[in-house]
Amino acid sequence: MAEEAGRGGGSPSERGGGEISRGVGSALVDSLESRWVFPGEDESEIEDEDEDEEDHKDDVPYGAGVDSEDEDSPVQRLIRTEPHVDSFDVEALEVHGAHRSDYEDFGILRRIIHAFQTLGVVFGDVGTSPLYTFSVMFSKAPINGDEDVIGALSLVLFTLLLIPLVKYVLIVLWANDDGEGGTFALYSLICRHAKVSLLPNQVPSDTRISGFMLKVPSPELERSLKIKERLETSLTLKKLLLMLVLAGTSMVIADGVVTPAMSVMSAVGGLKVGVGAIEQDEVVMISVAFLVILFSVQKFGTSQVGLAVGPALFIWFCSLAGIGIYNLVKHDASVLRAFNPVHIYLYFKRNPVNAWYALGGCLLCATGSEAMFADLCYFSVPSIQLTFVFLVLPCLMLGYLGQAAYLIGNHSGVEHAFFTSIPSAAFWPVLLIANIAALIASRAMTTATFSCIKQSSALGCFPRLKIIHTSKKFMGQIYIPVINWFLLGVCLVMVCSISSINEIGNAYGIAELGVMMMTTILVTIVMLLIWQINIIIVLSFLIFFLGLELTFFSSVLWCVPDGSWIILVFAVIMFVIMWIWNYGSKLKYETEVTRKLPMDLMRELGCNLGTIRAPGIGLLYNELAKGVPAIFGQFITTLPAIHSMIIFVCVKYVPVPMVPQNERFYFRRLCPKSYHIFRCIARYGYKDVRKENHQVFEQLLIDSLEKYIRREAQERQLESDDDEDTESEEDASFSRVLVTPNGSVYSLGVPLLAEYMGSNNSISEANSSEEVNPDSAAGPSASDSEHSLERELSFIRKAKESGVVYLLGHGDIRARKDSWFIKKLVINYFYAFLRKNCRRGTANLSVPHSHLIQVGMTYMV
């Protein structure tokens, strides 16, 4: 569970509230309206031991008497669910415009500012590639003639067209998870459509979140369902998928190290062209100073820095285009022949080995492609696509064409191809803007790294860290101090130990290709499982792009012994850290599930729980999503008394970017009424902000709990009144029936279904805030129900007046003595070290110590 400080608001999603596909057919129902679903977990039902089995079967509503929807039952019922109103969300009071898209209703001026921010944040990395691409290429494959320059240029141009444009801009960007991009966003998207997560904390109520946007199975989805079934039933495929995701994420983090080193070193290296006395050691020292400044200003956030550097990067792209046109006119416009791909074939035919070596340098022109996808959380898909197609790509192509035109007659200037091709009158201004652009480029992958780490932490694959939201308007803009300084330290080590641009460029290629290949595989799964497009198109995408990237990868791997092995070692270390954290978290949760207190024991203890029930409310925080956690037994046996009301609070991250405020909290009664024990699951997406003031939190908790109890009482009364009518309808027909919130039952025949699909108003909707209407109830039973309701509400208010105490249970795990040595090493040392040094899950509660009670418990696994 990632912890964040600061505030954010809104969503970078292009869809405001999102839609969800449920019911029959493929009709879409707005998430803010009532929805017809098959019976899920009823919120008013008491949990029992059978319902806590790991199969997670849907619960049966009161009086329903129907089988699970997974079984072939002749009678199935659809129940209309209302928007959740039992929310005690604090952010609803603090975040403005939480349900509004960040990028809607922009004026002309605002759109221009937004475009500048896009340049400053997303395209800095790919925009600075002309600084070093030709230099690295021709250092591996020296120029033997003008045709080699044309062939190398043709390679660069078509690499730009195929990887950044076709793959990322036209295809991969659309595989975003509700506006969120990156490796873990793809993994989250897959987890939402198939139960492939190794952490077994999914519950059926999660699928009621509108952000899930699941489709109802149909014959057209047969292939997708087969893939889904295979992924869900194969533990090997689940582990393999997670390893691919972790490998891709580790490469993103490695990219966040090598990008600043490469960009800054190549830009500062231009001083050697302008000032002959500058040596490589001075270049390294200046680069170190620039890097320290770069990472120091990272804390000011994307909005402020992006707006400040956006115009500078716009000038940089204009400079690239201008220099390119100048060189084309002055030197040799025949390089335009490079748009004919036959020159690539001729290049490999003349120098097969050298051309293969040059592939590693050629890939550098596509660096920053993954940053476009990973930084998608900051901006919308159309803004990135339009900016790249109409500004970035043309300027890059002109820049490379100009350098090639210069090199046709100046083979000796290949070491610093970009700076030697600049007109002498414009050298110093361009050098200045190139260094600024290099600093901007470094930020592109740094911000992408922050975003990726936050996603992985929220999904249980990275230790919890302090996350600061740098924008009050845009939720996705974050800063992670520990990662920022960690990246700086590793980056400085790399710059000081590998001072050669060529070696750093090779390491750069390894990191980029690692991420690209993982993205290709994950997007292929998305195409098969979610997009459900033609299999020929999917195979063509996979074979072409994965084959292309493997070809590039074979070239860069050949140069690993030269020094780029450092980046591979770093990526492996990050992979191991993420795997250990995920493995330990999985073992811990599975152990808590198996050690949870049986409901029979709770019944034997009675409503007093075998101790004294003191007035007050105890909020017990635990990661268990179902059942009574074993740590509660520690509280009962350790404390001389327990509170008169207990609420188990489970803060849980679900595989969606954001959970709407009115769907965030899920209440349930764990025991009979006399026990006064409830469960509340607080569901957060991996982009949601958590900043809670305990006093406001407590008040909203009580208010939402009262609403839940009122609705529970009303639902019980309605089901009791209409039980006989419902049973008679079920006995009369074996077809599906429709049960409305007011208890009416309708046959789901074709005419009614067609009428419902044709009009959303054919069935009246219930008010989201369901209050008990005394006039609607008649007879002694209704009066008794009202008295019971008022007694319980009065009990809650009195407990609140007595005070609220936070009961924090810290569960640790240790490997058994008979475990393998590797398991002992991983659990007892590595995982224990990570847990000890990561951010505590309750660090942002801001609760006074006088209101805290903490109990620790160690599990042997």
C-alpha cells in the first residue's frame, strides 16, 4: 500500500465517470446510474465461515434462494444495484472536481499551455536523441563511403517511423488503463479482466466498481474467454506474467538512471567542439553538477517545471528543424533518397557485420518512446499523438537529414556529428538550448519512473514509500524523494565510472529494449484478452515488433562486456527487490487467511467476546479482506477490555486507476447485531490520493455507517414484505426474473429486455440515499423494525461520544525452521529488511498517539 502526502484532484482519464457493461448483451449503463447485476455479495448479509472460502463465491441475498451464477441453475435473478452512498471518504471534502476529467473544458490559452507542458514532460527524451545517435552508430560502424551515410540515415528514419510512431503513438497509447500508461498499467488492465494476480485478496464486490468496465460473456468472446480461463487456472502462467511485468518495471527504473547520464553527457560534450582545451574529465565534472541541479528541482513538480521548460523545448525542436534545413540546402539534398528502404538492404549487403553493430546505436533515435506511454498519466492520448505527429516527428527527421547531409562531405566530424553540423554563428545559442533540452529529457524518464513505482507499490510489488503529490489539480503528478535521490546516486556512479558516451549509449539501448519487449508482449495479451481483434492482426503485431526488437537487442548485447553490464546488474537488483516484496506479501496474506478466527469461535465467545466491552469504537486496521483476522484474538487476550463497537478497516488497492468516491467504501456486518462488529473495505485505485484527517475521518465513518444500517434495515423489510410474492414468481417460471428495489418481480422475456435496452427510463430508479419511510410500513413488524433501527443508531452515537481508538495490528512473518535455506534467507533477512525500512501503512493517518493501540504478531510460514 503506497502512502502519499500532498493533495491531488481530478483524473487524467478521458472518460469522466466511466461506463460499465453489465446485464444482458453488450448494453452500456452509466456508472452513476443504477445497474442490473446478478446477485453479488449482499451488503446486509452476515458473514459466516463458509463465505470466507478462497473460492470467493458470490453471496446469496436474503430470501433469494438461488444458486451461484457460475452454476447452471434454471432460475437466475438480476438485481438492480444503487450507487454506493455509504462513503466516509475524506478526499470528497478536500479535492475539487474529483469526478471531472482533468482536460475537459480547456480554453484556447489553456490548450496552448498544456501543449507546452506536454513538450516539457513527455518528449524531452526522444527530442534529444539527435545529440548522440549518429555518433554512437558510426563509432561502432565507421563510414566507408557516402552510401554508408545514406544507409545509416535510412535505418534511423524507418526506426523512427516504426517504433515511436506506429507502435507507440498509433497502437500502444490506446492500451492505457483509463488514462494511465506504463508496464504496471498494462498488468492492472489484464488483472481486471482475468484473475491473474498472485495476491489472493480479490472479492466479488470489487467488480461492482464502475472502473472495471467488464463485458458480459458472449459467443463473440469465445477466444478471449479461453485465454482468460487458461491464465486464471495456470499458476505457471501467472508467475511468468508477473516476472515479465517486474522485468519491464526494473528496466524502466534502470532507464531512469541511464537517461540523465546519456542526455547530459552528450550535451555537455559539445563544449569540446567549441572549446578545444576542454578535456573529458572537465566534461564529467560539469555533467555531475548539472545532474545534481536536475534532481534537486524535481520536487517542484511536473506542472511548474513542465510549463517552465516547455517553451525551451519548443525552441529546441525548431532549432533542430532549422539546422536540418540549413544543412540540406548548403551541403547535399540527395540524402532524401534515404526514404527509400532499399538503402537499408544495400547497407547490410555492403557491411553486414558493421551494419549489425550499428543497430545498437540506431535504436537510440527511438529512446523516449516508452516515456510517452509511461508519462501518459500526466496528459491525454490525443494531445501526445498530435504533438508527436505534427511537431516532434517532422523536426526530428529534419534534424537527422541535416546531419547526414553534413556528414556526406565531412566524414571526420562523426564523433560530435550534431555539434559540428551547427552553423558557426549559431553554435553557442544552440549549445545552450541543447543543454537545457538535455536536462528536460532527463526529467522525462524520471517522472515516468515515479509513476511506475507508484503503480507497482499500490499493486503490492514494491515497498511502500513516501509519495508527494506536486499538483493540486492533476492527481497523477507525483514526486518520490527516496527514489529521486537514489536515482541521482546511481546516475553519478555511472557517469564517473563510464565516461564514454558509446558505452553509456549501449547501456541505454539495453534498458530501452528491455522495456519495449515487455510492452510488446503485454500489449499482445491486451489485444487478445480485451480488445478481441483479429488473430492475424495480433500475430502480425507480435511477430513484427518483437522480432524487430530482438534484432536490436542482439546487437546491444554483444557490447555488454564493454561496461554496459552495470545497467543490467542494477536492473537485476531492482527485479529481485520487487520479487521479494511480492513473494513476502503474498505469503503474509495467505497466512493471515488461513489463521483467521473461525466464526464458530466468535459465536462461542458470545456478544461480549469473552471479555469486557467498554464504551467506544475501535477501528482495527488489517489487510484481510474477508473474515476475522487472527490479530483480533491478540487484542482480546492482551487488552483488559475491548470496545463496544468494532470496525475492521481494510485499505485495499484494486486494479483500476481510480475508484469513484461514491463507490470507494464497502460495508458489511460480520456477526449478529448484538456483537456490533462490522467490516469496511476502503478500495483505492493505484492513482488515488490518500490524505486523511482523523477527526473528519471518524465523523464521516459514523455518518456512512448510519446510512448503511438504515439501508440494511429497509432492505430487510422489503425482502420480508415481498418474500411470498417473489417465491410464487420463481415457482411459476424457470426463466430469468427481474427484481426491482421496491420488490416488484418481472419476467425477463424478450419484449421486456428489448424495452429495457431501448430506454433507460423503462424502470424507475431508486433514490441513492435510501431512507426508511415510516408511512410505507404498516403493522407491528414494521414498528418493531423501526425501534430496533433507532436503538442501534443510538448505540452507535453513544459509542462515538465515548471516543474512537485506532487498533493497529502489525503482522510479521518468519520462515519455519524446517524451511529451505533460500526461503529463510529471503523471508528472515531480505523481506524483513524491506519491511523494517519501508513506510508504515499508517504513516499518514495523523492520529495522536493517545488514540493508538498497537499489537504485533509473528506468523511462521
